[in-house]
Amino acid sequence: MTQWSVPIVIRHSAPLLCAVALLGMTTAAAAAEEWLSLGDPKSWSATIFSKSGIGTASAVAQARVTRKSIQGWCENWSPGDKQCVSGILKDLDLSTVYRAEANCQAGSIVPTTGGRYTLAGIWDNRDIGGGRSKWRDSKGAIVGRSNAEGGLAISQQWEVLCPGPLKLKPATAPAPAAPVSNLPFAIGDHVEARYGNAWIPARVQAIRHKRTANGIEANYDVVLINGKRGIVPARMLRHPGR
């Protein structure tokens, strides 16, 4: 790059302004680089290199950690350590692909760490993450928003996969401790549900208990892969492949 060694006069301002504009565009492009959180905010992120189906029932994003993200981490958290980047890269495989996927219509996500989580509303403003999405794991427990629990990392990945304001109602809270023991299905189970004359893949969202003449009966709130939802008795469900 040419180095200016004399004062810049007014007649040279147009090229200079063009150069400044280009620099601004480059900076803006860098700032717009998308990423996936890998957990603790003090850790590096993974830069997205592939996205598809964003905002749909089949949203997917794939990312890799880059040398640039490691350099940024070192500058923020270990300034002055000349061995920081090389030390981290020695034990890090930059070819590792981190994948996150979501069903933006059903309010479910499989983050980079695996497991499936369902939308459970939004966080209040009494702590970090106020107004961001809240998540429930496959056992029905809320994923906390602390760094160790990782709830806000899931929120960040959801925001990439399903951008825009939340359009879903909070997921139904799990039922109290079931008065019926040895239930054949649990919240979060992937099952097959009887639909007409066919068995359709579905997922158990919640368990409902109803008092009948024969005692407490358990029914299952399920969402079918075809988008249908209903509350059905156990006899209308089965484990896949059975």
C-alpha cells in the first residue's frame, strides 16, 4: 500500500474518500460475519460457512473455528501473550464442523452440543439474557442461563437459525409428578402415532393426567412430523420399529 509522505491537499480528497469508503465497507462486512456460540462467552466462537432453510422447519447452520477467531479471543482475554494463538491451535482441530439445526415452526433445536430442546418462553429481566428464548431439555427441565448451564448459547444459535421476533407461545410446562407409575412413554420421546391407517413419526411434548372412573389415566400431547398435534392415549402410540 502506498504510504503518504506529504500533506494531502483538497484536490486529492476524492480518492482518499473512496479509499475510506472501501475500508468502511470491508469493516462492515467483517462485522457482519456470522457465528455460532460454543458455550462460555469467554470461549471462541465458530464462524458459519453454510446455512440452509433459515426460518423454516428445517433450518441448518454449519461452522468451524478459524485462526481469526482464536486471534480475536487471545487479543481480548490474553493480550500480550505471544504464544496464545499457537498454544491453542496446537490442541485444536480447525477442520471440526459444528452443526446446529432447528424447527422454527415447532420451536425445537438441536444445538452444536447435541440433544434436542424445546422452546419454553422467554427469560425475564431479573438476570442476564432478559427477553431471550428459554429452553427445556428432553427431560422437561429448564436449561439455566448461566455460563455453565449454557442456555443462552442455545438462544444465540436459535437466533441465527430462526431470526426475528418469537412467534410461538411458550411450550407447555411439564405435568406435576405423574400419579401413574411405569409410563410407557416420556416427555421428549420420539414415537410413532396412529394417524388414520398409518403410523406417523411424532414427539411427546407433554403428559396429561385425567381422572376417570377407573382412576388416573395418562394421555400424551404429541406433535406429528406432518405438523398435526393432538392428545392421545398410550394405545395410539408405539416405539419406532415395533
